Amino acid sequence: MSTSSVKSAIGRSRSAFIGVGVFSGIINVLVLTGSLYMLQVYDRVLPSRSVPTLIGITILLVVLYAAFGALDFARIRTLSRIGLGIDRQLRARVMEAVLVVPIRAKQGADALQPVRDLDQIRSFLSGLGPTAFFDMPWMPVYIGLIYFLHPVLGMFAIGSALLLVTLTLLTEMKTRAPAREATKSSSQRHAFSEAARRNAEVIQAMGLGNRVVARWEKLNERYLGDQLSMSDAASGIGTMSKVLRLLLQSGILGLGAYLAIKGELSAGSLIAGSIILSRALAPIEIAIANWKGFVGMRQSIQRLDTLLAKLPAQEISMALPRPTRMLAVKDLSVAPPGEAMPTISAVSFALEAGDGLGVIGPSAAGKSTLIRALVGAWQPLPRGGSVRLDGATLDQWTPEALGRDIGYLPQDIELFDGTVAENIARLDPDAPSEAIIEAAKLAGIHEMIVHLPDGYQTRIGDGGTKLSAGQRQRVGLARALYGNPFLVVLDEPNSNLDQQGDLALTTAIRSVRDRGGIVVVVAHRPSALAGLDKVLAMNRGQVQAFGPRDEVLKSVLQAVPAPAPAQQPSAPVGPSIAATLARALPPGIKMVADGAVAG
């Protein structure tokens, strides 16, 4: 098990738990103060009518109860600090798991469930639930004291405790399955709610609101039903335990009264026995009342330990020099996270410093899978080849060191709710202004940024909603170029760009190549090929052609069969693939014989 598991984190708080145990021991001794006070009042003060004795034991009562209150307050605060300490130990690992596990394993319904699990653990440890488990070991002591008052009362107390323990076990059996189902339905409800929030514009534009609400209501109804089942099971047994405890407390009074009538028990012992039994049974009642939280915490621990086991703590890697020479891909086979069937297989090619590669091919050819592997987001299958920078596989770098030398612009551009500068600087709080402005100028957006209301300090909203699609794409490009990374990977970087943006993209690509970097561009629009010298054509997850741009484009275009002439077409026939490509090509690339492309 990972040393960063929840159980390990709880184990590192062992000394604090021992302190809580010591406090609990003293508290459980002091809680006998009321019983002993009543015993002394009935057996000493009333028969002797001694006021000084009454005053003396009353002062002692106040002092002991004050100590009891102080220790109980300290115990609750200590448990709260334990919960906070466990949160501090695990929160970085949990967030790392939220970020990494979805790209290493099949993603569950609710990606943020680990965060809620950590909150559940901290919340339970900060409440009254754990105190019951510290008080339960003192039940035999209380029952022993009752037995010391009279053996018959002791037997009654033992029976009472066994009865409530049986109710506790029944609570566990009745709530386990509903709690599991409630967690599952809650996760599904959260996942659907988040998906609806992300697609709010589509829902509004296409009139899907009623359907989305109807589906959410169905998920919510299931969740509420599961919650109700768990609540009914826990609260029903909890109410039964409370009534039973009151009944047993009154029962011991009746039994004590009978023994007192028989002359076998004093009136003070009768009252003391009732109070002690109430205290002995109180931890069980508290445990049953908090059983829902206990079950939730236990499930959270199990889920987090399972999750963190998939993400072993990173070992300190040898600090490698920054890559400067080459990118080599050999026999690479990659499948989506959690899947066994590869979407690309046996892909091999090599690029040297200053190279620019365009990756082309039809939809579902494996282009996006390839670039996700190039940046280390997706891992090769076992014995599925390798991706190397200057001869070292990507896993030989820490993510931070590797990220410094990789610039990545995905298809779906996600920006953070912060300033333009923070997004370009990759959230680095110590980023120098010069580096941010340099990246912006390379992406051709410096002038655009300075005309924003607050310039580089303009907040762009969640996901960059205050920017247009083209502006978001160019800010994402500036982020990819920030820090002059050696490998820059761009997935359809001009999908939202106009002609000016295309020219800025070509300039940025050439600037990376001129300084000795490597650029890989997935291109659906041919204008993205202007600044590149090599092309990799993919089809059905395999390499169809690789080499100099003009040669590959020529071979690919020659492989496209010309459409057969139609007789008496009812509408004008669309242009050929070659003609479409020719019109879309930017300056510097021209069509030559046989529909090829030349620079």
C-alpha cells in the first residue's frame, strides 16, 4: 500500500490519538462525579443533616465538572486538528489523483468524488462520532462499578449493554448496502450536473432544458430514495436505541427500588446505579446516532486508498539535462485510459532540433492519441514502444521538469479563472513579466492583450468565457510557447483563427524551429502546414507516410482516386480534394503536377 494512503496518514497521527485516549480516560473517570455526589448526598448528607459536608462535596463537584468540561473541550478540538492534519497530509495527493488518474485509468462517473471523500473523513473526525469509540472501552468499568453496588444490578447492566451492542451491529447490517447505493447515485447525479453546466449553451440553444431537467430529476429521485433508505435504517434503529436506553435506565431504578425495599441496597446506591448505567450506555447511543457518518468515512477511506494505490508516490528522479537534440518515437502503441484495444500501433519516426512536423489524416486516424502520448498525457501500452527526448523516456523526468520543456495546445482549450498573465505563465506566481510578454508576442497577441480593459491583468472568467474562441486559442498558444519549451505540440491550433491568426501561427512555429525547438502540429486546415518541413500521414492508427512535407503530400494526394464523371448532374459537382487543398494552402505552398504540394 502506498505510504500516502489514508490509513498511513491516520497512523502518523497516532500520538494525537493517544492524547485523545488519555483525555477520554480522565473524562470517563470525572463523569462519575454526579453518581458519587448523589451517593454521598443520599447516604451521608441526608442521614447526618451536615451542611458543611454538603457544601464541601458541592464545591468538589463544581471543580471536577469544570475539569470535565475543559478536557472534553480539549478532546473535541484535538480531534478537529487531527482531521485537519490528515487533510493537509493527503490533499496534494488527492488533487494529484484527480488530475492524473483520469488519464491513466478509466474515469469514473464523478471525477471530484476523491475531494468529497477527503472532506467526509475530515468532517467525521471533527465531530462527536469518534468520541463514542474512545468512550466504549470504559463500558466494562462502569458495569463493574454497578456490579460492585449489587450483583443483580450488574447482571442487568450487562444485559442492557449486550442489547444495545446488538442494535449497533444491526445498524451496520441495515445501512451498509443503502450507503453504498447512495454514494453511487450521488456520484452519478454530480457527474450529470457538471456535464449539464458545461453544456449550458448547447442546452439553451437547442431547447434541451426540459429533457435535461427531466433526466436530472430522475437521477436526483434515485439519489433521494437511496438517502432515505439509509436514513430510515439508521434513524429507526437510533430511535429504538434511545427509547430502549431510557427504558433500561428506568428499569434499573425499579430493580434498585425493589432491592432497597428488601434492604439489600441503599437509596444513594439506587440513584448512582441509574446514573452510571446511563453513562455506560451513552457511547453506544452516540455511535448509532453517528453511524451514517462512520459508514461514509469508512467507504471514503476505502475509495481513497484504492485510488491512491493507483498513483504511487513519485520517486525522486535523477535530474536530467534539458532536451536539446531530438524526439524519437519507436513502435508506439497507445490505448485510451482503461482500455486494452490500441488506437495507434507500431508508430515510429524521429525528429531533430529545428524540425517541424505536420500530422495529417482523416478523423479517427489516431492523431490526437499520438500527440497525447508525445506530451506524456497517455502512456504506451505494456511493451508498446516508447517516446524519447534525447534518448530518455518521458517517465525519467518528473512531471514538473518535463512540463518545463513541453508546450501543449489541445483541441479543447481550457483556461483557468484568472488573469491573462496567469494563464500564459501556466499559473506560475513567480513568472517574470518579460517571459510572459515574450510568449504573447510570439503568439501574436500582445497588441490584443494590451487593448483589453486591464491588459495582462484582465480576468478572463471560468474557462476564459470573457474571450472569443479565437482569443482563447491564441492565449492557449502563448501558454504553450511560454518558457521556450523544446517540444511544442499543437492540436488543430488554427481551428478558430482568421487569416491574421494563421499568419501569427506560422510565425510562431518558425520561431520555435529557428531557436532549435521541435514543433508537432495536428492539421486539418492546410494553412497550418506552412511553417513545417515534414509531414506524418496517419490512417486507422498507423503511419501511412512520413518524410519531407512536399513528398508526403504528393504521395497522399496521388493516392486519392479522382471522382467518376457524373452524367447530367442535378447540381454542380463539388471541387476535388486536391483543388480544395490548393485553395486553402497559404502563401509559400503551391500545387504542382499530379495534385502535389510544393513550397
